[in-house]
Amino acid sequence: MKSVSLKQFRNNFEAFVDKVLTGPKPLKVKSQSGKEIILISFTEWKREQETLYVLQNNNLMRQIAESKITHGQ
């Protein structure tokens, strides 16, 4: 994951946003105080949310496990 300073991010805002929107990789932005944020596209965020939903759903995880056994994987 690429990491940039808050100053770099401010100075090149449009370029960094375009990079995040056109590629699947997130961008880490770090302030001088050491605090960090992650910038991801909405599409990637939705994917992450769907993955978390599946991983937290016991019934779905059980179905996946049974399917792996049934299909020999």
C-alpha cells in the first residue's frame, strides 16, 4: 500500500484520488502527528463490507465449508 504525507496528499489531491478510483489499491495518508487514514474507492469499500458480512454470518460460513467438502476442495 502506498503511503503519503498529508502535505503531499493536499498538494496532489486530484491525482491521488484518480489513482485510488482507477486502481484497486488503497492509499494511506499520514499526518505530521502520526495519525493515519486510508483512502479507498466506494467500490472497494462495498466489496470489503460484503466480505465482512459473509465472514460474520455463521450460516453462510457453514454453507461454504459444506460446499468445499462436497466439491472436494
